Amino acid sequence: MIGTGLTFAVGVGGVATILGTIATLIGGGSFLEVFRIAGRLSVAAFLLGIGFSAILAITSRSRRLINLSIPRFASLGAGAGLIYFALISINGVGKWSLRTAIVNFVLLTGLGAGSAAATLLLARRGRKELESERSSLGPGDSGFETRASAETSSVSPLNDRR
């Protein structure tokens, strides 16, 4: 759960910093404000990531990563954003204008959906890289010995000091 939260936070913080820097260079403003906004969004994304991983653990416990679709992941992320919005709107009921509430709703559900879809794509890409790396290695090149290769070895596993 913490790892997913950190992945969401780093991704959202990076994107917010890049977009904020571009906006600052084009339209003016301060970089300090860019970092403040990126920090706030990163904290929200961290909480969204934790909520998303909890929802994913409950709803997709028996499914493998390869069997999960991007729309399902995105909708679970948007659901985490919706739950987070519901929790923070309890505090903002008397203080938010309708415009602020709509912006928060769209921002949080969009962050949740986008971060979840990006996380799934990143996980699939990492899996493909790992599988292609394993397939390019020959037998015995992986650094791990199977039980059969250990049994046929002339050196006892206890005395092996390679």
C-alpha cells in the first residue's frame, strides 16, 4: 500500500512540477508557488494511492495483474479519488464555493484514474522487461540454481563457496 502511494505521489509530483514550470516560464509567476502546488498534489496523490491499493486488494484479490484491464484500474483509481473527495468535502461544506467543490472533485477523481492507469502501464512494462531479460539469459545464467542442477553438481551445496 505504501509503495503504491509513493508511486502515485512521485508521478503526480513530477508531472505537476513539469507543467507548473512550463506555465511559469510562459505566463510568469514564481517557482516557489509551483513547488507548493506540486507538494500539495503529491500528498493528495499519496493518500489516493493508499486508498486505491486498499480498494484493489478488496475487489481484485484473486485476479492476476495481466488479467486486469486499464479501464477497470482507472475506475478503481477514480473511486479512490471520489472517496477522498467525500472525506475532505466534510470539512469544506461551509467554506467551499460550488466552483471550488467541482474543481476538487474533478481534480481528485482525475488524479486517481490517471495515476492508477499509469501505474498499471508501468507495472506491465516492467514485467515485459523482466521477462525479456530472463529469456535472453541462457540456462544457468540467471544466477539461480534449480534443485535439479544442485543435485547433479559435484560440489555439495553446503561446501559450495563460489
